[in-house]
Amino acid sequence: MLRKTRTCLTTGAIALTLGLSSAAPVNATQDYGLPSLTGSSQAITGEEFRLGRAWLRQFRARVTAWQDPIAQDYVESLVSRLLPHSGLTDANTVVTLVDNRALNAFAVPGGVIGVNAGLFAFASEEDAVASVLAHELGHLAQRHYSRGQARAEQTQLPAMAAMLAGMLIAASGGGDAGIAAAMGSQAAFVQDQLAYSRRFEQEADRLGLQTMAQAGFDPDAMVRMFRAMQRQVSLQGGNPPEFLLTHPLTESRISDAESRASQLEPMRSREGDPIYHLVRARALLAVNQRDPQQAATRLAQDDAPAAARRYLDALIAAHHGQTDTALNQLDGLARELPDLALLPVSAAEVAFTAGRYDEAIERSRRILRLMPGHVPATRILGEALLQRDPDAAYRILNELASRRPEDPQIFTLLAEAAGRSGREAWGHLARAEQMQLTGEIDRAIRQLDVARRVAEQSGDGNALARIEQRREDFVGYRETMEKF
């Protein structure tokens, strides 16, 4: 049900750090004293977009992905709720989930937002997660990459690409060598960068609080999150969670956040529902695969809603192969909470994982009749149809890939569907797309060459034209990725 790829990684080194100053409190309609960006649009620039997407491909080559379409859909919806209030215009964000129990999240230029499963495992409320995401969107909105790069050039320091490259080395097991490559060897360089980043963190926190309030979240959740992390440090004998290695926490910072948050109120009320707690149940199960009961214990300790505890019980039953029990529990919850698509989608997922392909097809189609285009249901339908009707699976997955061009798992499924339905050239093309999305750009280009030969032999002019276009794009991607 929850699948993993590639090697495990810690992501804290690349997170843009948090920090608050003691400026006077303001309300949600003011600008928080943020710098004027006159002459510099807050839209993501082409350079930032290319660098961020190239970085993401290298990152995917080094991480264990948390492959959970349901959690992915939820995080993307949460980001979408925050975006209109973040000041980030023309945003083309992409969310990547990391199968790592460490508490962490990060933002990278070009609109890349990363979230560890451990963030959900730690945060007992939705607003706390929203506070972290709002902060990261603040970094992107305030153009901290391009402004930081300009600062680096002024002081003859390495460009941001070199910084990110060092972080990738550290992420893939380079240890101190990677950190050294990222930070440089001169003390003056380190001090200058730390001083400059603190100003950026202040801006991101201020904007994050404002974004939360305007999106209807509780700004005090940021303070509660800080206090929870502070307690964890105390319980672990001063050994901070990964997030705090790049997000230093001080009492003055907490006090300042508390002061600012007290001046803000959500601009519209939000009726609570259990969806966050259901997603959190999935995250807890993901990080406790070897002992699912630990996930249930943690959920109970945090006094999660009864629906979330019942949902996790169903997932655990499915994990142990008790498919009928799991489906009965999920169907019962779905009748009680008919507005939550997550519940019937989870049932379709359980049916598919148990090899009940016809049932998974029927369940997912039932959802799509009510919610056309729903991504998790569409993916389950396409994956199940691979076992019954590869041609139909190809059509569904091809349409889904056009909507989600940054999703490597969709292209993996599309390649399989193309091969099974006799679309050999298109299958090689889909495989090439999956490779380039996961950082294997040289292999991807070679795969395109195979696709071209197959298209020529079969006389598929449409495939050939697409392959030639993508080859030119891939060469451009390689040039950008060489910066890492």
C-alpha cells in the first residue's frame, strides 16, 4: 500500500531556516515590514525554475520517496490553500514527500516544497503543519534564492548552485565533506552567510504568520509547534530533531512569535474535520511499518479523533492481510463521513493492494463519477486496469501524466501500460521521462535514442516528433543539472 524507492536521506541540510525578530506586532492586513521588491517580481523566475527543477531531479536520485498518492493530494491541497495569501505570484509549485521519520520540511527555488513523513508524525494538529509550510512559502515569495545569490556575488562567494550541490553530497552520504563543500572553509564566509540568512528567516516567519491568518489557520499554532519542539529537545537531552539543526530555536524567538501571533486572528473561521488526522495516521504507519501498533499507540496518546483511530485500525488490518475487515471498517467510516473522499479512495487502495483488481476498478470508478479527475482515484484506476485492460489503462495514465508532468511514479505506470498495450515507442518515451525526473539524465537520453529507433521502425510519426522535441529538452536539462 505504501511503496518506497531509492536510498534513505536526511533533508535538513537543505532547509531554509526559521528565525523571528522583535519587531512591533502588526495585524494580518499589514506588510510585516517586508522589504520592497519593486523592480523584482515575486513570480518564480525562469532561472530559479530551471535550477530548482534540476535540483529536485538530483534530490529524487538520493532519497526514499514517500509514495502515498492520498497524502500527496492532501499536502498539495494544503499548499494550495496557503498560496493565494503568501505573496507568491504565478506559482508553479511541486510537492515532494520524503519517507523519513525525522521532523523536517524545506523549500527550494523554483517552487519546490519538500515534506518528511516525520513532520506529520510529530505534529498533532493541521495548523502546526500549515505554519511550517507557510514559512517555507515565505522564503519563495521573498526571493531568498536570487537575493542570496546576489549577496554571494557581491562578496565573491560561491553561487547558490554550489551550495545546493554540497547539500546533495551530504544528503547522499558524503557526511562532513558534503557540509564542507556547502559551507566553505573560511570562517568569514560562514559568519556572513549566517548573518544574512537570519534576516531572511525573519522575513519568512513574518510572512508565514500573515499567510496563516489570511488563509484561516491559527497563527498561535506556530508557537505551539515551537513549544513542542522545545519539549522534545529537553526530553532527548539536548539532541534536537533534524528540523532544528537548520531552524535554531531560542526562547526569545518563541516569545517574539507569541507576541506577533497574539495580534493576529484567522480572517475566516474553518470548521474542523478529521482529514488531517487521517493523513497523519498514514504517516505514522509509514514510519512504523515494522511495528504498526506503535502508530496506533501514538495516535491514541495524542487524543486523535475516534474516526482517525478507527481509520488507522483499518489500515493496520490491511497491513496484516485482513482485507475484508479493513474494507468493512473503511466502508463504515465512509457512510458516517460521506464528504471525505479519502475514505472510499483508501478502500479502493486496500482492494488493489490485496489483488482484488476488479473491486478496485469498481470502487475507483464510483469515486470518479462523483469527483471527476480526482488524482488518487484516477491513479488507482489506471494501476488496476493494467491487470485487466492495458489499453484503457494507457489512456487514463497518459491523461494523468499530462496533468502531473513532475510525477515520476505516474510515468513508471505509463511505461508499463504502453508496453502492455503495444505502444512500444511511447513506452520507451515514458521510461525516459521517469529517468529524467529521478536524476538519471544520461540514461534518459539513451532511452530516448531507443525510442526514436523503435518509432522509426514502426513508422510512428507522432511518437517520433514528440521524441525529438523531448530530446532537445533533455539536453537542456542536462546542462542545468551539470551545475550539481
